[in-house]
Amino acid sequence: MEEMGRQHPHAVAIVEAALIIEAGAAKRFDRLIVVTCGDEQRIARFAARQKLDLEAARKEVERRMAAQLPEAEKIKAADYVVDNSGSLDQTREQVHQVWERLSVEAA
């Protein structure tokens, strides 16, 4: 990323990682975007993605979430929050708005 930044100083690079804050890596980034949704929705989506029953998905999601900061703490640390609990179109619109702001900031 540093090389890209030198070559393209107004570029916007996005890194997806669940544990950026917990790993102490957030300070390496200019902005932090947190994507949220409700617990039950998170479990249902994980179950569908992994083809698991809801109970197995719940256990795995709870295990993973226990290794992370509470969502409220992540939101406090975020520069931008995308609420992914609505429709795909609603999420896309939020992402578009964040992208527009990041593009302006990078210019």
C-alpha cells in the first residue's frame, strides 16, 4: 500500500479485516470503516454462507465475536459506519456515500 501511495498519492485503498482494531493495526490506516448488522442477522447470514444449521452458526458466530471488541467500541473508533442490516440497495447506497467522501478526502 505504501508503494501505491507513493505512485498514486490520491488513490483510495480498502483493506477488509475483521480484527484491525483488536490487532492494534488501526493506526496504520487513515480511516476506519465499520460494517454492522444485528446479531440474529449476522448468524442467519453466516449459516446461509457456510451452509450450517442456525445452532451451529450461532455457536461459531458467538465464538468469533468473543475474540472481537464489542460492536459499540468499534463504532466509537470508526470514521464511517455502514449499517448492513437493511436491503442490499440500502447498503450499496451507504457504501457509495462513504466512497464519495473518501474520494473527496483523497483529492
